[in-house]
Amino acid sequence: MPRSHLLATAAALSVLTSVAAAQSLTPEAISAAVTGVNAEAIIQNRETTRNWLTHGLDFQETRHSKLDAIDATNVGELGLAWATSLESRRGVEATPIVVDGVMYVTASWSVVHALDARTGEEIWRYDPEVPREHASKGCCDVVNRGVALHEGVVYVGAFDGNLHAIDAVTGERKWMVDTIENRDMAYTITGAPRVYKGNVIIGNGGAEYGVRGYITAYDAETGDEKWRWYSVPGDPSKPFENESMEKAAETWDASVPYWEAGGGGTMWDSMAYDPELDLMYVGTGNGSPWNANLRSPAGGDNLYLASVVALNPDTGEYVCHYQETPGDSWDYTSTQHIILADLEIDGEERKVFLHAPKNGFFYVVDRTDCSFISAEKFVEVTWAEGYDADGRPIENPAARSREDSWEQVPSAYGAHNWHPMSFNPQTGLVYIPAQGVPLVQQHDPEWSFNEHLPGRAHSNLGWNLGYLFNTTQPTATPFGHLLAWDPVAVKEVWRAVLVSPWNGGTLTTAGNLVFQGTADGRFIAYNAATGEMLWQTPVGSGVVAAPVTYMIDEEQYVSVAVGWGGVYGLSQRATDTIGPGKVYTFKAGGTASMPEMVENDPAELVEGVAYSPDDIAPGGALYVSNCLFCHGVPGVNNGGNIPNLGFSDAAMLEGAPELLLSGAFVESGMPTFEGKLTEAEIKQIVAFIQGTADAVRPKP
């Protein structure tokens, strides 16, 4: 049984009733509220947006609230209503779901919290008991972006690939289904499910490791599989699943066994649904391996990588697609937030989807047939000059070099990553968490699927990229900013410059506001039309999730889940304060005391560990293939939500062989290295850590 902290027994329910009586949050009231959440309720809620019933607020995923009790004239009166700990030390990426005073939000390790949205008091907690050793199968932290709610049931996709259905009143599990078709491969789930047409729909992650992408629909009542659609073709010697896979196979080089590494195309985050067209849209991921010169050496578009695909939500049948990065070779996923809107373009009303994926272009595409309308750079881009009239990129040939290093701009971190953007129809602007993280990549002719090659990023943990990184020093400067983009005029309107990349998702409201949390631990409100900062407050940790707003008892609340993490946040941060993860909720005139900020311990470089200088170079190569993306460069920064090993205790480094080979840190999400590294190799890694710390230590 899951470790659920339930208030579902008769005695506990009586306690809940007495505590919540003043707010009428009785079990009966909870049941009445959550039982009525379905497609009709989501469509009706779009007229008022009093509740936040689905991941992007509405099926169109606009994240635009029509609430205006808090506006640009009074937002400065916001104060804390309540804050609740999520008891999490890793990344928190969830968008809360709120209905009639009940909130459902997830923390790291896919733990679901049901909270009183008036007070923050816990109603129940559901732990799907993700095996901690599964953390090594995910590239980008043990995160979860939230739940779906449908007719009294909460659905969460757990990090280990199991989809759970939970009673929304009691927290008891109703059913669980394994979504992973091949447990020999490193699949995970980090995205929030959606419920369309009575189907719970979820995709998987894992393309860094080598998997075949697919998205699956399950019956919301029973958990039975209804349909599955693959984003890339399988082994061409076997029958294709459908016509879309037969068409895709024509765009891959079958002279190499691309299917052994899966091909990629994982659909790990974005979805949207148009009830009028009865079409769902899903963004697909990067190639596996990343390097197209190795994955498909003869070229080809590699359908349906890095695309937005329209599917029939009843059957999963392919309808149409637009491929944003043909033959993706740079981890330019198209899994970023999709928004559906109706816009007047060149005097004609168009039904479009709006998209700002990793590759740095902002797309406007006709969602009725996936035909191209426009694409324009929203940050600096060097891999392509632009797009031609047919919607194909005009590439820089150097970006696919098999000989020279290439500083890809944007990098694989993206000009915009998973952090949700929002669209305000009043201003006509889209609010994008834009960023840049420098990275140089170089073709790796020695790459072989699932082979550990020292010097290749995390290759001993199953990563299959086909590139060497930072063989030359990047010249770009890291940045992060909130960007207001006009999708009709295809231009930037304003930007708010921030101190770091990896800032949180956005919420925009009819009160002429945009809310965003930042990497440096602030929660900010801006004027949606001008970008003027109107209000800010510290929240104790970097923010990566997107906020929500809702109405209870005719009072507007704004909530944001806080907890630094994600692939950038594992090894980097921009705050002096640290976790644990929390939900902060604000209202006008709120007077609750802010939680105490936890100061990070002063960083002191490790010293005194004996090592041979001859071990530094081989240790550095092993460090890259085992440690780099989690722990960062030793001593060069102060770490993210995982410690930087340059600031380790000397005794820990001296005992590293025993600790790593015994799996001493598995419960924290670190794998055991038994069978992966020898004691001698671990001592070489220690030499690199101590040697680097000695090299960067300030000289007296």
C-alpha cells in the first residue's frame, strides 16, 4: 500500500469536519466539488476561471485568468495568506489544481498533497513509493508537473512510469497501471496527465538514454489502455503500427539500426485540446541519440521528432503535424507549452497554436491543418537564419559539422524550456520565460549505443548523446528574462531582465498582471502591458513552477509551488537560501508570517585529501561520464539542489569508494556504482575533485 497520510477513517473524518467547519470544507463538500469536474465543467469554468481545473487552466492551456479583483492598481496590497511545506528537497515543478477550496499539488518523487486552499492545511498525502534507484533513469531531477482531476479521481504519473488513480476525497488508490512497455529502457514520467473524452493521456521521458517515444490513453474509470501512438518508427523489418509510422520510416536512414536506440521523440510534457475541432495537440521530443549524424547519417527529417502533432483523442489516430526542427541534432525538443488561440492575421481570423520551443523561434501554426503561418526568433539563434515560405528552416551548415566544435545558440537547455508560458487576449501578448545557457558541442565519432566512454556526459549512467561538450570555451553569456511577445506582429514588446536562467512559468490575468517566480527566489507581479514591476516578495528558494489564481468566498488568491530544481537546478543556483519545497499563497491584505528562510552553509573548498596528480586527467574524464550534470564542476559554483563535490567534507571523499559501491546514497536518488566503477576509478575521480578544488582555491 502507498504511504498515504489519510484522513479517511471515521475518527479522522470527524477531525477534518471540526477543523474545516468554518470554511465548509467537509468531506461531503469535497466530494461535491471534485465529482463535478469533467470536460463540461472545464469549458464552463473558462467563462469565469473561478477555479483552476486543468493543468493550463483551460483546454486551450492559455493560463489566462479572467479574475480581476487583484489588478495593477492594488497588487501591492498582496500579503501571505498561508505557506505549507511539501517536505521536499528536490525540484518542485507542479501547477496546482484547485476546485472550490481544495488544492491538489505534487512535490518531487511524484508525491501528491491534497490541501485546504484557504488555509494550507493538509487533507491527505499520497506517496506512490517511487523506488529511489529509479532516479538514475531520469535526466533532469525527480520532478513532477502536477495531476489531472476528473469526476472525483486524481491522476498522477509517477516518476517510475506508473499511472495512479486516487480517490480525490480520501487519498486511497483506486487503480494503478504500468505505462512502460519495455522496462529494459530508461523511461520515466514527469509531466502532468490530461483527461480528454474520458481518457487519461500521458507520455513518457527518456530520450537522453535511448527510448522510443509514445503517448498512451487509458480509460479514466478502469485504467484499461485505449490507444497508443508512437512518435518515431520502430524496426522496419516488422509491420508498422499505422500509416503515420510507415510515412515516418521513409525519413530515417535504415542503413543504421536507429531503432536500437529507440529514436527518441518522447512526449514528456505539453498537450492541448480543442473541443470544437475535437483535436488534441502534443509536442514531441529530441532524437536519440541527439546527434543526427549518428542517428540517421544519410539525413532525413526523422519524423516526428521535434514536432507538434494533432491526434484524434478518441482513437489516437494521427491527423496532421508541423515539424519545427527537421532532423533535430541539438536536443531541440518541441515539448514546450502549447497554447491554442484565435487570432486575426492579415485580416483573417485564424485558429492557431502558439509555440516557443527550445530552438529559439516563436511559431504561429494553423491548428486546423498544421499549416505554417510564421516563425521568428525570440532570442539570438545561430543554428538557422530563419524559415522559408514553406515553413522549413534555413540552416547554418556549420551546425551539423562532423569535424569542428559548434557553439549552439540556443543550447540544449533551450531558449525556452518546459516552464509554462501564458497568453493574455486583452494585451495580445504571450509571456515567455526566455533564457540562454552557453554550451559547445562536437561530433563524437567514437559513440556507440550504451557504451561507457570516459569524457562523454553521463555515458556510464546510460546517456546516449553522440556529442562531446565544451571542447572549446563557450563565448555566450548566460541570461534569463521574462519576454512579452506579440504573435501577430511577431516581435518583442517588452522584457524584464532577471539575474539567472531557469526562471519559473507565468500566469496572466484580466487584472492586467503577469506573475512569475524567479531563479533568485522572488515572486513578482508585472504590469502585463508595459512590463513595469509592481510587486515582489522573497520565497526562500528559486522558483521554476508556474503560479495559479482562483476565487474562494469572493476573495482572489494567488498560489505558487516553490522548490528549486530541474536539469539546470541540479548543479546551479542563484540564491543563498535553500528549500524545502513549499506552496505559498497570497491574497490582498494577507497577514501570515513568512516562513523562515534557511541560509545555505558557507561553502569551503575541500582540502587535505591525498591523491596522485597522475590521476587528475583520467579522473576528470570519469567525472564527466558519471557525475558532471548532477554535481557540476567541482568548486566552480556553489551547487544546485545537489551538492557541489568541491565543497565536500574531506572524510567523505576519502571514503568515497565504500560509499559509492555500497549504494549509501540511493535513498537520496543517487545510484549505486557497484559494477559501474572500480575502487581505483573512484580514487581517480576523487583526485580530480580535490585537484580541481586546489586549482581554483584563492591564493594567499
